[in-house]
Amino acid sequence: MLTNYLPILIFLCLSTALAVVMLGLGQILGRLGVRHHGDPEKLSAYECGFEAFEDSHMQFDVRYYLVAILFIVFDLEIAFLFPWAVSLARIGGTGLAAMGLFLLILVIGFAYEWKKGALEWD
């Protein structure tokens, strides 16, 4: 039985050792190296395209969060379609009916959000 789990144990030991070595090297090289404060290009705005806010407690429009949450919810629900499509031959008609019900609920939720105006960005 130990031979079945030996490769997993070796992998865990090697990955733990590698993580400890990398963290240790980062600490050592960080203490030996010169501290860089960054150049103007590195400190410029990137990814989001606007400068950082002076006030970290600035309020955002709640619609931003609503759209983000809706994206995550619908994205995760659509991700359930991939394993279903792969195993459709094995699960047969019952799986097809279950996924049809799932998609019906998804479409009803999407229509409700559309009707309520959650997808409008004014």
C-alpha cells in the first residue's frame, strides 16, 4: 500500500523543499541587495488604466459590483457545462433532463436580471 502513495509523498517533500529554498533565497537576496524604490515607469498606472486614488475609502457605484458578481455567477454556471458535455454519453437522458432544468433556471435568472436593468451601464 505504501508503494501506491510513495510518488505522492516524494512530490510533497520535493515541493515543500523547493518552496522553503525559494523563500529562503528571497529573504537572503533581499537583505543583501540594494533596495530599489522604482522608477517613474514602474510606478505609473497599469492594468486598470487610471492613477491610484488618494483616498482608499472612496465609494464606487454599486452597479460595478453587481455586474462583477453577475459575471462570476454566470461564468461559474457555464463552467458546469464542460464536464456535462464530456460525460453526456454515460449519463444519458437523466443527465440531459437535469442539465435542461439547470439551463432553464439559468435563463430565467438571466432574464430576471435583464428585466431589472442589472446589465445596463449608464
